[in-house]
Amino acid sequence: MNKLAFITGTSSGIGKATVERFSREGWKVIATMRRAERAKEFGWPDNVVVKELDVTDHDGVSRVAREVIEEHGVPYAVINNAGCSVMGSVEDTPLEDAKRVFEVNYFGTVSVIRAFLPHMREKGEGVIVNLSSVVGKSSMPLIAHYCATKYAIEGLSEALWHEVKKFGIRVIVIEPGTIKTRLINNAKVIPSTLSEGSPYGKMAKRVAELVSGGSPPEEVADVIWKAVNSKAERLRYIVGEKSSYLLLRRLLPESIFLTLAHEYFGG
Ligand SMILES: NC(=O)c1ccc[n+]([C@@H]2O[C@H](COP(=O)([O-])OP(=O)(O)OC[C@H]3O[C@@H](n4cnc5c(N)ncnc54)[C@H](OP(=O)(O)O)[C@@H]3O)[C@@H](O)[C@H]2O)c1
């Protein structure tokens, strides 16, 4: 195992905490972000190499992956963390906003995997970590497209787990509950859903309450660290506040679960 990790979306939150966790453990980390100058204020040590990358720029992804392999070798851990969200009802959210979330969360992840996988396969080792969410298993209203991208990540990852197992590559899905990061503040909000007199107003207030606060991002970084360094062939890891919600989903008949969840969401 070469102790080299490649991580996307490291300017804040879980990505930043993961860079710091891996670098503290002595790994070399390729920390990618849309605006590299943001890293100057972080005071990261020399074993962190910052590279500029927008995961929706697919040529950029291929170029950066080539550079990383030439300069540092094939990363053992490729961690797809970059993500964004949009908040609005399905009827209010323009298609372009739905597509943008898919471009970042889903196609950005696919693009990074495609850039590194042939090299990892040749080496016969490595781990691909994809950030999903509790809402990749159980949807929440008014963030439907974000949930859909995470369901897509779940489907992608499980298929990939089967495809690459025989090459010595592991696939890991991280399913955080509510984590205190900039994700919610940075989410595009569709004004009509929240406007005075919106038929979704009551639900919007409740959803905003539910997604605020949460566990520190370091808790997720810790789970990523342990999962990458584990020998287990485990696919999914649940972590953080409200993640036990998924246990209820598993235990209850769907009709009962949906009725309870609907009330919980202020329906
Ligand atoms: N927070 C939660 O409750 C929670 C729960 C479950 C799963 N997650 C997942 O965890 C991951 C990290 O999110 P976070 O909570 O740590 O939120 P965050 O603090 O907002 O971090 C998201 C990161 O993704 C980057 N990003 C956005 N668009 C990008 C693009 N086109 N190319 C490259 N980077 C891009 C952001 O960079 P900029 O600074 O350039 O915008 C930022 O560094 C996401 O996949 C998210 O869906 C979060």
C-alpha cells in the first residue's frame, strides 16, 4: 500500500477534515479544490499537495489525475467527497439546478473514478471512497434532487464493488447523517418554495430545522480513515447525528415508516 490519498472538495467540511486526518497519520494527501488559494489559510503541512480541480471539468479531472500519477504515483485511496445541494420542491426547482447537482455529486464522482481506476487495476490495489448520505437510502422532501444523486451514488458504488473486487480494489460508501458543515448554507434555495403563501412553507421550515446543526466533520473523517485502513470488504458505513434513522427504515414495514416520516417532516 502506498500511503497516498486523493481527495476532492477539500476547501471545507468533511473534505478538509479528511485531508487533516490522513496527513496527521503521515500519508501524502493530494487535496483538490475549486480555488487552490483557499488552502493558504489552512496552514497544511508539506505532506499535503494542493491542486485546483472542479470535478465538473472532465478534461481537468483527466489532466490532474495524469499529473498526480506522474508526480506522486497511483493513489491508494481515491476519496470522492465534493458535493453540493439545492433546496426547493420538485415542482419549483428548475431542471438546470437539478442537473447541476447531478453534474457535481454524480458525474463528478464517475469522472474521477474513470480517471484513476485503470491505473489502480493495473497495480492490483486501492480503495475508492464515495460520499453518499443517509438520504441516499431514505429521501427527505424539498431536497429531492440531492437525495436522488445520493441514491445514484449508492447504485454506482454497489455495482462497482462487484466489478473491481477481483482486481484487489475495495469500494466504500460513507453514509453521514447531519454533519455541521457549509453544505446547507451553500445550497441554492429556490425562493418560491420558501415564499409567503407557498404550499410547501410549513414543510420547508421543518426541513430547515432538521438539516441544521449536526455532528462535527472530524467524526466522518475518522470513519473514512478507519474504513480505508480496514481489511474488511464492507461496502457501507453509517456515521453521525440522525443516522440511526436508517435503522428504523430497515426495521419497520414501509407503510408505517413512511407515515411516521411524513409527520416528522411536517407533512
Ligand atoms: N453535511 C452533511 O450533513 C452531509 C451529510 C451527508 C453527506 N454529506 C456529503 O459530504 C460531502 C462533503 O460535504 P460537506 O458536508 O463537507 O459540505 P461542504 O463543507 O459544503 O463541502 C463541500 C465541498 O465540495 C466542494 N465542491 C462543490 N462543488 C464542487 C465542484 N464542482 N468541484 C469540486 N469541488 C466542489 C466545495 O468547494 P467550494 O468551496 O469550491 O464550494 C466544498 O469543498 C458531500 O458529498 C455531501 O453531499 C454531507
